[in-house]
Amino acid sequence: MSNEPVRGPGSPTLEDVARVAGVSRATVSRVVNGVRNVDPEIQETVRQAVAVTGYVPNNAARSLVTRRVGSVALVVSGAGEEEDEVGEDGFSTRQIFGDPFFGRVVGGIVGYLRPRGIHPVLMLADTADARSQVLAFLRQGNADGALLVSTHAEDPLPRLLTEAGQPAVLFARPARPLAISYVDCAHHDGGSLAADHLVARGCDRVATIAGPLDVPASQDRLAGFQNAMARHGRPYVPVVEGNFTLGSGVTAMERLLVEHPDLDGVFAANDLMAQGAVLVLREHGHRVPDDVAVVGFDDSSAALACRPQLTTVRQPVENMAAEMASLLLTTLDQPDRRVTSVVFEPTLVVRQSA
């Protein structure tokens, strides 16, 4: 890339960017307009030249050519109009801004879209009216498509988007079969990892705190854990259902200690519930992990905030969120492309709690 300064009056042009980058004007135009079949190294060279020159694309003119507005709707959707619905990893639409899981999703999406000149517009859809506003926003062409984080199994928005023919990608497998692309984690395998680790530690009296059992991720994590424990000769595992919040982990652990005071291992279906379980165990004089080993799920900031720090099953949320954005852009480039799914593998992160 040339370091020669841009000369001449007025705002920097595509020609200025091309000269600094050492490529053709057409190549610069393709990068700026988000055409995806450009060599990644050339894309990076052009982006650096854009930064050097201070070039600002004319979005109005660009949208006439590409028929895109350069933004996507990041929709957090729940099903309840009156209830404060709690979803995967402990957030409701009224609590998302303080939740570490949602922050990781946003970070992955923004990190992927920003270098491509595309901006997410956050929309909350926790009521019927709010869902109607999301559909109207998309139909009116205010965003090129939707990235949907649905917080409840009964949420109608994924179905409404597909029926309206709006490009959309869902975070996590839909609760019911639906022709929509999605990104997810192999939660069943993650539950198996937790079981294998507790058994390898010598835990013999193991219980689990499940997430909401109407959520597919919760069902899969529980089934994976139970199936792996059965393979280890332990066909019965006590289960208490939580709702992915720290408080529900506290309540579930209190109940488990009453019903199974001699337990020596706990798998909680997310880190917040595992953190709640550790708090209760310590209050009752149980040493973690010497008396009771605890494994969480997610590898969120709660795992590091816990004392002792949590052994946990990591799902690569940032990478999953970036893949969501990538799938949506591919759908916009190839409208006739069939719906698809991308499932990431979990890994076990061993720390002090187990």
C-alpha cells in the first residue's frame, strides 16, 4: 500500500483510496460495497487505505446499486407479554444489558460486521406489538435482515420472520422444526464432557441443576449428562430445574442438599446457576471441590467471578455470533441458498471448582 498522501481539494474519492491501496477503482468499489468474493488480504489493504484517506462511502448512492442499507436488525425476542421471560443463560429482555452471555453475542456480531461497514440495530421484541414493529421495520427496508436471539421456546417471531420471507438467522436451534438457518453448540456433547469429568474425579453421588426444560439447549445438556452418567454405570441422577439465573441456582442447590445431603458432585447447566450452587455449598460448610465438585456451562464471566473459579463447559459464543452474521450476509448474497445450520463443539475448561 502506498504511503503517498492524498492531494487535492474536496472529500477523498474512490480513486484516492485506489491509489493509496495500489489496486483498481473497481476493486475498491467491490470492497466498499461489501462484495464478498474479494481476497481477504486485498480487503484488508483497501480498508487500511480507507482509514488513511478518510474516505466516507456515500451510503445513499451505494444503496441504489446494492439495494442494501448497510444495517441488520439484532433482535432479542421473548414470548411473554406480561411475564418477564427468562431465556438461555439467564436473561430476559428487561435484563439483557447486564448479562455476560448477551454481551458476548453482541461482541461477536459487531466484531464481524464492523470491518464490513455494516451496523447492527438493537431491537427488543418481548410483546406482540414489539414483534409487529420488528416485522414492519424489516418490510420497510430499514435493515437488510435479522439476527435473532430468541429467549423462549414459545417465541413466535422465528416463524413470523420465515412466513414473511425476511432473511434471518437464529442463535440456537429452534424449539420446533422451522425453515430458518441457525447457529448452535453441541449441548448434548457438553453435558457428556461434564459427566465424564466428574466421574474421572471420583465423584459417585452426582446431581444436576438443569436449565428451563422447555428450552432445547437445556434439554440437550441434561440428556447428554444423564446418558454419559448411565454409560458410567450411574443410571439415576437427581435433577432440579432452574431458570439460568444465579438465584435459581441458589434455590436448586438448597433443595438438593436437603434431599441428597451426601452428594459429592454437581453439574449446573450454566455458570450463573453453578455460581449460586457454590455460594450455598460454602454457606453450609461444604468445601468446593474437596467435598463437592461443581461444573458449570458457558465459560462466561461468572465462571471467573466465582470463588473458587469454575470448571465449566465452554461454548464459543463469540465465534457462534460471528458465524450468525456470516450466514446472514451469505443469505443476502445468495437469496436462493437453502437454509443451513452450523453447530460448534464445546470444550471443557478445568479450573478450581472441579
